[in-house]
Amino acid sequence: MAHSTDRDTRDFTTHLLQALGRLHGAEDAWDVIGDYIEDVAHLLDAAAVLWWSWDPRKERLRLEAATGRLARLTGLEVPADGGFLNAVRQGSGPQLLEGPSLGRELPDGLGRHLEAECAIGVRAGSQERPHGVLLVMLPTAPTLAVRATELLDLLGEALGRAWNASLLRRELRSQVDRFLLLHDLSRILQSDEGLEERLRRLVEALTRAFQARLGYVMIHDPATDLLEFRAAAGVSLEEIGRFRIHPGEGITGRAFASGHPLLVGDVTQEEGYIEGDPSVRSEMAVPVRSGDRVIGIINFESDELAGFDEADLRLAAIISAQLGTTLQHALSFDEARSRLKELELLNQVTRILAGSEDLDEIFTTLVKEIRQAFQVTAVGVLIRDPESDALTVKAADGESDTEISELKLELGKGLTGVAAETGEVQYAPDVTRDPRYVPADPRIRSELAIPLLAQDRVMGVLNLESSSLGAFPPEERRVAEIVAAQIAQMLSRVLLYQQVATMAVTDGLTGLYNHREFFRRLDAEFKRSIRYAYPLSLIMIDIDFFKEFNDTAGHLAGDQALKVIAEKIIESVRETDVVARYGGEEFAVILPLCHESTALEVAERIRVSIEESGLRGGEGTPPLTVSVGICTAPQHADRHEELVKQADDAMYISKRDGRNRCTVCRREEAA
């Protein structure tokens, strides 16, 4: 029975990792999660499994996927005002709901839609950043509920990471689309068409981009002191053109009068709101300026609550700035060309970031593009090492002949180190007068260091240096900060992807390769050894009397012992060797280009190292030891499966002969 349970757990883990792998490679995470929860329902014998995502902008839980008959309820939303689902979202660990409260606590009586008397909810993500709730509805079976709770406790964190990674990919694609949109809108504003036509095309494009119900531009008439409609989308200009708004009146008028943008998530709760279209639920109003003077408003309305977010507001603010310039014809030809160049840079940077998953390739291309665009002497990207907490140069262009690829910079040292330590932009218009500057290149006269921030965490620094004094005016610093923000988001996304990929092939306790990855590596190495005719050895290691050790010292001590033994094995082998946790208290080591005699020496070194580590279950108990089996191909095995069997048999001969010893396989012994 225990063997069957272990196998079921391994099957569930394997399926979970495969499902998450598909999720991170899919364009539509929702479809993958739908397939995934079907498998979870089957594995847990659940009546239904539901995935609720958390929308922090709307402060609502939304049913994204459900199994069986409950799939028809997809799209159902639950506000953040109590109930079991919100208790799970705000709590920690899986939570159980059963009995009569099942029907009361779940939305729309989910418990009555199917035969279920027990539900387990688990939060996906952290309490500070929840991504959703996984809800498993079960028949009345307390033992099954306990098993499901143990599995779901692990599942919540993994599923939250997967969902977050998908959201990051969507966010990156959205950012790419927005920067491409900026480029297109700039072309509209700078075209030779008449002003009214340019305004119409601008508003229509932005209304589509924001998925708004209405969009319009209003211009202030100083003669009447009224705001007049000049362009509209979602409604005809003739229909609304007769209306005028006084400064300070409604959301639009207040944004104009204050000179500050307004983002209203629920217009029905906004005092002084002027209702035009009864279907409107949220509104965004951004002042249009010419210099220090507000000359108009660009406004958008949505039929959804919280239909706009801060990213929309930032984009609208960028466009409103361009719109004000266009309306007053205040920019010279050089200024207009500079703005276009800026947008082209942002567009190019976005394409570079979205074009590859290879960080080295991305950064090598990126630093060259940034240096050319800003016409500076040198550009570098430095990444923060989470272990040493130092900055390492990832890529650089324009640096002097000094080798900087291995350069490490301490936090707080130089402008770059200060930027990484404080998370704030550091600018020295004249480095010779700035005590923070660390001299390196005699050509440099000014320096700009911008932290790469993602989720309030400094991941690195974008550094620009120029041979000119005061080379980075406010406008160029702003553009550089936008570029740095895009780099940080990309870096966060790639690192998260790498982290999830690593989780899929490693053992969570020891950090060694897991059983599945072991066989993948062994198959590849075996084929390579046959092709190039070199020896391949395999060492199988089993801890002696480990069950008794756990019974005496406890499972926490057992876990610590497994970690120590894993470290001792790694210390005893080459970097090119593959070390894996085969299962339970069993380990395996793949040794390419290693003859039998050398493999035996390595095995003996491992055995002695573990015996001398002093791991004991208690006072007066003997130290932990291991029994080891060695097999070498092609001498004793023609297939990689046979190599494993022969090494395993040799290990059991070591057990039989008294343990704490190494045995080399012999085919006649195995027979």
C-alpha cells in the first residue's frame, strides 16, 4: 500500500511539472490551466476543481476555469467582502469547508451543483501578492481530504508562480504593443493631415487600445472659458459637440482645473460626476499642456469598474504631452525629430527585449543600441548577484581596453553601487566634482546610473557614461529610465522562467537533479558514450539503516542528513559528473569518460567522506554509512537501463555483505 502511495505521489509530481512546463510554454495560460485542473480532479477523485484568479485592480476573484458541470459558471466574479474564497485568499495554508456551511459560504451555491460535502481551498501566491484560489470540492472522505490538503499545500505556491509567469508574459506583450502604439500615434500627430483628422485618428486608436467605450479630446476656449469637444470615438462628434463643460465641473473639468490627471475606478461613487452615458462605470482624464499651461483634456470612459490602470494613465500622459505640443505648434523641427528618435529607440529596445530568451544575446545587442541612440561614450548593464550581493557586468559597449567582464562592484561603491543600494537614479553632470564617482576611464565627464527595479527589488543597474559635461538633461534621463524599466521587467520575467525550469528538474530538498532528470541525462550520456566509444560509469548509493536513523533522530534530522550527504557527494566528484537524488535515501552519480577503476576510487572517496561526516542518530549510535554499487558501460551494460540495474544489484550486494562498502558489478554476479 505504501509503495502504491509513493508511486501515485511521484506520478502526481511528474504530471504537475509537465503541466507547469506546458503552462510556461503556452500562449494562452487559461487553456492549459483548464487541462491541468481536469488532471488534478482525476488524481484527487474530486467532484470538481475550480481556479479563481485575483484581480487587484477590481478587487475581485474571477472563476477562470472549472471542471465538469461547473465549467458553465466560468466568468463568475466574487467581490472581496468575505466568504470562504476570500478567507482562503487572505489566509495561509489550505483551508477546509464542510457540512452545512458549504452551501452558505460558497458563491451561488456551488456546493448544491454537485454531490460534494467537503471543499479545500488553497491560496496561489503570497499573502502580499495573491494570484488566486484553487478550490477542490470532495465527497465526504476525511482521509482523502487530508491527502488533498498535503498535496494542495505544495500546489498553491507552484501554481501561483506559474500563473504569475503567464501574467508577466502577457504584461510584456502588452508593453510591446503599447510602445508600438506610441510610435504609430507619434506618426499620426506629426503627419501632414489636418488637425481635426489627426485628432480623430489619435482618439480612435487610443480608445481601441484602452478598450474604452468612449474617448474624446476637449480644448479650452479662453474667450468663453469653456471646454469644447474637438474629436471623439465611440460616439459621433455631432451628437456631443453641442455640449460644453466649465473648468472644475465633473471629472473632466476637475482634471483641467487642477492640472492633474484623474483615474476614477467607480464613477457612481465620485462626488460631482456628470452622467452622460448610463453604462459608464469608470473614467480617466488627462490634462493636455503646452509648457506650464493646461490647454485641454484627453478623456476616456469604460463600461467596466476600474476599466483603466496606472499603465493606461502613463500612456495617456505621454500622448497628452505630445498632443499639447501639436496643438500649439510649439516644438521646433529638431525637437520633433528628437521625440521621434526617442520613440524609435523605445520601439527598438522593446523589439530586442521581446526577440530572444538568451540574456547574453539580448544585453549584447541592447547596450550597442542604447549607446548609439544616446550618443554616449560607454553603456553597461550590471546584474546583482543574489549570493554575493555584488554587481557583475553582464554586457558593456564603448568601454576602454580594460577587461571588465569579471569586474565585481560592491553595493554603495561609485554611482552604480549607490544606485543599486538605494534603488534611486544617480546622476553626476560633472564626475570630477562628485565624491561618489569612482575613476575608471579618464575620458568620462558625466555619468547616469539607473537601478533596474522589478517588484520593488533591485535586479541590477543600467549605466551610461559620456565624455561631455552635463550629457544627460531631464528629457534624456526620463527616456533612459523608461528603457531601464523595460530591461528590469524582461530580466524579472526571464529569471522567473529559469527558476521554474530549474524547479522542474531538481529535488526540492537537496537541490540535486531529480529522478526524471537523472534518466534523461543518463540516456543522453549513454548514447554519447556509444557514439564516441568512451567508458561511462554509474554509481548507486543507498544510506544504511536510514529508517532507523529517522525513527531515532526524527525526520527533520533526516532531511538535514540527506542535505549533508548530497553535499559530500558533490564535493567528491567532478563538475562534469551528474549527481541526482534517485529516490528516498538513494542517490546516483553519472561519470562520463570514467573507467571502472577510477569509478571505484570515486565511490570509495564518497563512502569515506560520508562515514567521516559524523552524522549520528543520537549519542552512542554509529555514524551514518552508505552502501555503494558501481557499474561501467560498455564493459558490463549494453543499454542504460541495464547499467542502472547492474549498479543497483551491486549496491544490494554491498548491503548483503555487511553494508558500508563499495561493490563493482559483475554480470555473472547479477545473474
